Amino acid sequence: MNAAEIVQTMMDKDYFSQWLGIRVHRVETGSCLLSMIITRDMLNGFGIAHGGITYSLADSALAFASNANGIKSVSIETSVSHLVSLKESDEIYAEATLEAETPKLGHYKVRVYAPNAPQNTVALFKGIVYKTTQNW
């Protein structure tokens, strides 16, 4: 399977990413670009996007980028820094990039950004994945 086929196979059963309305724009070995639109259902009590929304978009980007190499990989450590709040109807993007790897681990960074936000980068996410012994 190529990278696009792997991600499509993952998306077919990834009901959470489907619920978020995630769109895949680009996927290559070690990188991925996704987007989604903030909806009313994603707002917290302050009327801004719940932090879990940007985290979830970034986590999906991590999953797709790290599996695109044909080896089934799962996250073992992640973190996010929220820089800018988001509101309903904001369109956001997550771009995952492989930073370093060993035979069993992959270290990724994910930049979440909103093209129309005053400060373009809205969150920074880091993730480490474990590469299993299973191929796609």
C-alpha cells in the first residue's frame, strides 16, 4: 500500500476523525497535512474551541504521517502547547513532520495553524510513536 491508501484505510474506520470533519490534503512518508473547521459543538464554556480539538487534529496528523511509511505505528507520548484561541467557523490546519527516528521510534512535530488568525500558529504538538512489527 502507498501512503494515501494507508491513510484512507485508517480514515475508513476512524470515526472520531470523521466526526471532526478532518480533510486530508497531503500525505507522504513522514509527513501529513490535514484541515478542519471549528463548529459550535467544539466550543467550550468560554465560547472558544476546546483545547482537545486542536490536540485531536494534531494527533490524527501524527497518526497518518507516522503510518504512511507502511509500518503500523502508535503514539506513546504526546504534548501540546496552545498559543491562540479559536472560534466557531475558524479553519485550522495541522502539518506533521518527522523530525528524527530510530528503528523502533519516530519523533514528530505538528504545527497547527489558522491562515486567517492574527498569529498564524495556534498550537504546537510533539509526538513520539512506537513502530510495531506489523506492516500495512
